[in-house]
Amino acid sequence: MDITLQPRHLRGDITVIPSKSQAHRLLICAAFADAPTILECPETNRDMDATAGCLNALGADIVKNETGYTVNPVGRIPPKAELNVHDSGSTLRFLLPIAGALGVDTTFRMEGRLPQRPLSPMWEEMERMGCSLSRPTADTIRCTGKLRPGNYFIDGSVSSQYITGLLLALSLLDAPSELEITGKIESRPYIQLTNDALSLFGADPEHPGAVRFHSPGNLTVEGDWSNGAFFLAANELGSDLNIQGLKSDSSQGDRAAAELLPRLLQDTQMVDAGDIPDLVPILSVVAACKNGAEFTNIRRLRLKESDRVASVIAMITALGGRAEADENTLHVFGTGLTGGTVDSVNDHRIAMSAAIAATVCKEPVTILGADCVKKSYPKFFEEYRRLGGNYEQHLR
């Protein structure tokens, strides 16, 4: 589906959808708890559903309803399982080591760009500690064997998702283990989200293993700062939105949007993207409309749903702005944006960033493949229209 949006500011009340990052972690912990958990999550998405479906394949019984999920924990662990993670990197990187901890002969099926995204050095560490991993086809991974308790090591400079996956997996082993993180840790706040989830279920993230998770009963997934940032950015660009549902003391790293967005209105900013890779597309839109910015530590952006360095440059350029990059810095110039046609390249954050750009462009903005927002925010364009946005859909 393609969408053409007319320039128009947004106005009204908006409640931010639940955090995808927190939901993944709570679903996993609840699936291995000692009793059912009610997870209040009134807005779900494709990635959350991928995690829930994979946990069901591993023996849980997770039922989706109007208010979220009822998680009945794993009873009998199957000897073999097939898990379709779709294009969710979090689902794959969290559940691959969990399958290893359970000792399930598991085949993971992947879609989109996910088969090209890295799994090293987690892959090698899992093999060192008892698993055998292979790629039967270009879009599948097979995990056999069983992880053993012990001392694990992981380089923290590639992806915090590896650390989360191993922390969750080691917490399921029948003896205590240690996880030593080497190198610079990227996206540290996401590791804290994992520690928070484990603590809610009575596990010790500092010394994982040999503890049965205890269900807290009812939990509510907090609002998502990553998606809330789009509406915060709209306000900085002239919209008038009353944004509700964001927790000011959240462990989510993208809470930094509250500080970074106003700074972009002042002068050219230097922004370290190491802990906030998901914010770079929308921050780039605001920077292009205002005073420009330089985003450093961008290497990992090349490994997201798209090469986000290339896709951000393409988006800004297509909308009449100017951006360029070297090996580790993205330069966005404050030239203003006029409008044009943006290829989402199946990246939900590019599509939503372009939609917010449309609120201040002089000419219409067409987004190709706009339905990719289903990955994290299926109702984004419905809310956009409710808030006064004007667009037409074009089915291919």
C-alpha cells in the first residue's frame, strides 16, 4: 500500500501505544513463570504477535484478546519446534538462545531482511556452550543441542539484543551462570529493560539460573517512547498534540527523545546514536527542518530493518533536503523539506518519519510501502487521520 499525504499539522489527544520492547520481554518471562499472567497491552503489533506465536510453539498457551494477552506458561516442552519469527530481530535474537537453553531441536523461519542481519558473536558463544547452529536454507536457522551452565562471554558493541537473549536463556538453566560483557556496550538502556523484566518475575539478572520465575499476576505494558517520539517530533514542528501514556522514569533508551528534540530547535547538534538507533530517522527529519545535526556512532544503523543510514539519506533527499554520511557519522543539513516520494524500503520507522515530515512540507508526500508500519504500529495512519492528517491510499 502506498499513501499520499497532504501538508497539514496534527491536533488533538493521543495516547502512546504500549512498548514493543517491554512486551517482548514480559511475554517471554511470563511464558516460563509458575502461574498464568495477564498482560495488559491494548495495542499489539506484528512483532509482539511473532514472539507470542513462537512461545506457543515452544509449549506455552498465549491467548490474545482485546486488552492484551493471557499467558499460560509452558507445560510440556516439545522435543522439536518450528518458529516463524517473520522479520522480527528481537524475536529471533531472544528466542534462539532460549531454544538452546530448553534443548529443543528448533527451526527458525525468517522473512524480509532478517536473514541478512548478523547473529555473531552470539552464534559462536552458543556453539561454545553446547549448541549446534546451522543454516539449512537462506531463510532458516536450525538450533540443536543444549546450553550448559557456566561462564558466558559476549561483546557488547554489536547488539544489546544478544545480551538480552543470553540473560533470558541463562535464567532458564538449572544451575547459576555468569555473563561477562566485554567491549563497549551499545544500547545499554535495553539491557536495563531486560533486567527490570527478570526482576518483576523474581529472577536475579546478576546471577541468572536455578530460579523458577514467579508470575506477578497482572502486568501493564508501559507506553512506547520509540513510537511516542514521532508525535513529540510533530509538536516540535508545529502540531498541537496532547501526548499521554509516556512514563517519565522509564528505562527505555528512547526516552532521550524528550531531551533531544527541543535541542534540535536551538542550533546544529552533535548526537550520539549509539544508544538510540531507532530515533535517528525522526530526529533527522526535525534536524532537516531546523538547524541540522551530526549523528555519530551510526555503524549499527546499517544493520536494522533497512540500512538506516542509506534509507535516512534517501528519505531526506527525496523530500528536498540534504544529508550525507561517512563511515560513522550521518550529517543532516538544515535546509528544510519540501515534499516528494519516499520509498519506505519496508522500514516502519522510515514510513512514520516521512509521515511526520509531511506535516510541514510545502508539497504532498507519497510513501511507498506504507503498510510496513504494521511491524510496530498497525493503527498509525488511522491515528494520523483522526488527528487531522489528510491522505489517500493507493493499493498496488
